[in-house]
Amino acid sequence: MSALPLAPWRSPLARALHLNRSLVYARYVQLATVRADGRPANRTIVFRGFLPDNQLKFITDARSEKVEQMTHQAWGEVCWYFPKSREQFRLLGRLQLVQADEPDPALAAARQSQWQDLSDAARLQFAWPDPGQSRAAASAFTPSAPDPLHPLSNFCLLLLCPVQVDHLELRGDPQNRTRYDQQIATATSKDSAAASHHWTVTAVNP
Amino acid sequence: MSALPLAPWRSPLARALHLNRSLVYARYVQLATVRADGRPANRTIVFRGFLPDNQLKFITDARSEKVEQMTHQAWGEVCWYFPKSREQFRLLGRLQLVQADEPDPALAAARQSQWQDLSDAARLQFAWPDPGQSRAAASAFTPSAPDPLHPLSNFCLLLLCPVQVDHLELRGDPQNRTRYDQQIATATSKDSAAASHHWTVTAVNP
């Protein structure tokens, strides 16, 4: 999690976040994953900011279906539509789960501070009964408040490390569409960190 | 495309559409598909209404990546977030493409009337150069207006036939989540149309 230079798609994405900052749901994105049987899955998740290395942060419950799906297919694509500025970002990348047993100290610390940043109501949801199972009794949804300092064991930080970003601006005349592709580091590269922040930028037809 | 009884998830979805009718982008949804290499893809598309048999209508260009992806994996999941009423529908189902050579007369007619319902600007996009290819000259984006009556050959109607719908209402206390599952018709069923509109409804944990 070293501090890499900003990827070139970070600047238009930051601009979109700024232009849409009055809409709380401009930070809601849709994450596509693949089920164990090969069919796609798709759900709304909340963007929680970036790690220093261009990875997008989200949170999830270890008991959720997407966590199980990631064990079969670690790739995800986030689709992010900004209503005010009328633009879309599609971010394809590898997903990484940061769980209670995370060995990397920086990632473990990021998980803990994310837990501390949550509202009481958001933390409480991780003490609710198993998501997706038959509805539990109402009393199961009023657990005692979890410790605000130390995450519950099922609380996970979910990271997306994009390798391809597709930016479509509907407002252009015609529309503008730009593709960002991360160049794959060769096996002989001695400095994979340096290689990994090499991006090509291409204007494509909308 | 016979007129089946409304599936039980149609009523809450119609209510959400009504509550969010002031937002043009409440008709924008995200469609997840699977790429030929097994990785997911995700993009925003516009909901165009229902066929009489509970199938959702969208439109697409035969040259788009999702059409190629459907030849490998015909399943898709639509994620539909409604900002005003703060609820989400996830609709998993089979995708079907209605192209220029569609043999079913009712579907061919639905494709043609969808084309006629488009704005001039929307029709024009189907005469633009190949989407996703390196940006063509500006002049390529000012073709002559296509015939408003007869669709261009690359214009497709895209149908989603849901078999599972997951409805999450964030406003509940706690949140409410309902799952609708279509019962699979048995091989011995003599009346597959009757069997296919059998749904179970289950309250699940959010």
C-alpha cells in the first residue's frame, strides 16, 4: 500500500465527485461479481474513499454473498453513474478482502480506522442476523451496540484495484468516452510497483 | 410473449417508479454480464418498460460488448437503485436479444415500435461509428438521420426475463428485504406457461 502517483483517471473522477457532492447517493456505486455457477451478480455499495495506492475502499459483511463469490472469481466491475454531471465510470479490477486476520499491518490499520469512522447505526448492522437468511425475529435487530474501537470479526474492508477504467460523458456533442488501461508489468520487471502505475489513455467512440 | 399475470414483484417496482418519477435517472439501471474470460462487466442502461409477459425492455447496439458477452453467458443481473424512496431491486434473469432477423412476429413488432418511440437523437446514435473503437473523426458523428420507421440493422431490443428478484428497502427500521423466486417448471409439466409464473415470496434478513 505504498503511496503511488495518482492514476490518470483519478482526476476526472475527483471532478465528478465534486460536481455531484450535493447528492449523497452520488457515492453509491454498483458492483458486479460472478456467482459460483457462472452467472453475474450486481448490488449497490457505498464508496468509502481511496487507499494511498489508487485502490477504492468499500465495506462488506463476511457473511454476504459477494464474499463467497470472490473466492471463485476475484474480479469485479464497479459501475458509477453521476446524475448531475451525467457521466459514467466503469472500473474493472481485482477485489481484495481485508478481514480480521489481515497480516499486512497497513491494511489491518485501514480496516480498523474504517470501522471507527462508521456511524453507530452502520456499525450496528454488522451485529444483525445473517444477511439473506429467512427473516429473524424483530428482537434480533436490536443487539447491544458494538465496540466503536474494535471491529466485529465479520466486518471487512473491500478493496478494488482497477486495471481498466472507461469514462463516458453524456454531455458531449457527441458524447466523449475515454479508456484507461493499466499496462501489465512484464515478468522480468524488477520494479513491479513502478510498472503497475503505467497507464495508457485512449479516446474511443461512445 | 403471452399476457401473463403480473409477477408479485411488479407491484412494489411500479410503486418505486411512481415515487421516483420526478428523477429522469430513476429509469437508469446497471446491467451486469460476464465477459468471455469469466470476468464481470457492468454498465448503465435505460429501462424502456415491460413486455406483456413481465420481461424488462432495454435497447442496445449489436456492435456493443454486451451483445458479444451474451453469446457466452446469457444471464444478467440488473441492479436498480431508487434514490428518492431509498430502495433497491436486483433482478437476475436470462437475457434475450431481438435483432433484425427475429422470427417471432410479436417480438419483431416490439423491436420496430421501440425504434419508432426513440427520439431523433437516440436513433442517430445507432448510425455512429463502432462503439469502443479508437475515436473516429468528428464528421463520422454527423450521419444523416436514420429512417424513423424502420430500425437500422444494428438496433436491438434487449430483454431480461427475471427468475429471482431481491428487493431491499433501506427506510425500514430495521431495513426490509424480500426475495421473489420463480419456481422452475418440472420436466413433466404440460403447461409451461402456467408453471412459469409461479413465484415464492420470502422475507429475508437485510
